[in-house]
Amino acid sequence: MKRNKIHYNILIGAALLVTVISFSSCKKNDVNPSETFDIKVVNASETSGPQSFTLADKVLVNEGLDFTDASDYITTNSGTRLVEQFKNTASGTVTATGEIWTDNGKRFTVYLVGEGSKARVKEFEDKLTIPPSGMARVKFLHLSDGAPSVINIKDANGNNLVTTLAENTDSGYSNVAPGTLSIKIYGVASRNNIGNFDVTDLQAGKIYSIYLTGSTDANLSVHKVLHN
């Protein structure tokens, strides 16, 4: 009987431990006060108006962040289920919310994406490895509700830069020549060319995110974010 009681107590203890761990993992704004990460904030929503940005109840951007504006990297505490909020600067109403899980020393860029009821928050981790001498380094993000859900991106000569890039995702990094990068975007399923764009003023030694946005096929546009 004593042995059975010990076994029972072990099972109860294990169950309580699992409950505590589960509760901890479900807790929002679980901030780690001893660790930090860097976050850059971008407004990629054309009709949203100027925005502020709050993370874990801490205002990181309190001035109007207009469409295509990007903040500098901001160092703040890391943690799990950190609640992100974009708010309209004029009205104070919440435009979109999200959550981010991050660790010490990471770098992320967070984007306000979409318009109206489709407004959302998307986060992407940044890898700031310096490109080879004389080159720029880029990655591509598909943030458009108006484009096909999966796209290919080609250069001016028709060579693939990115294939099968799904909406709300980013590509890997590529090294490109500085100056102007001319790109052509195609729907994967339709194979139709949905737009041609010039990404200008790419500088050697710099790292960029190039994102596609637009709520319809009539207002697609491409913009870049500088990371270093």
C-alpha cells in the first residue's frame, strides 16, 4: 500500500507540473526582464492612416507611422506571446493585433498588413549577415491580398529570383548588384505577369526587405525596408 501511495503522489505531482507548464506557456505578455531583442516596425497598409505600435503594453512607436514608413530597430525585452498592437494615431482605435515569441538577441521586423477587416500583423526574423563586397543583400515578402496567393519573382532577364512565394511569407536572402533591381512578378497557377517594378537605390553592403503590397491587382506596389 505504501508503494502504491508513493506512486500515486508521483503521478499527482507530475500532473501538477504539466498544468503549471501549460499555464505558463499560455500566458500572454510573458516578458523576460533579463533578455532583449531588436524590433523594427513597418506600416505596409496603404489605407490605414498613421499608426502607433505597442508591444506587451509598452509603447514603442508613439508618433504617426505612415504607409511605407519604418522605424529604426528598437531594443526591448523578449518573451513569449508578447501582444502587438497597431493603433490609429488620430482615433486611438486598434487597427490590428498579433503576438510574437522571441529570444534574447534576435532581430525581427513587424509589419501592419492588409486593409479594413483584413488588417493583420506579420512578423519576420531578420538575418543581418553582411553581403559580399560590392553587392547588396535582399529578401522578398509577399504581403498583398490583391496578388495571387503564390507568386514567382524574376529579374529583368527572366531569371528566377524567388519561386513559389506564398502570401504572408518571406523568401531566403539573395545577393544582387547595387543600383536598380528590375523585377517581374507572376502568379504561379495562372503564369500571368501581374506587374513589373523597379527597386531603386540599392547600395552595396546594405541589407533590404522588398515587400509586395496592395489590396487589388490594380494597386499593387513594391517597397523596400533598409536593415543596416
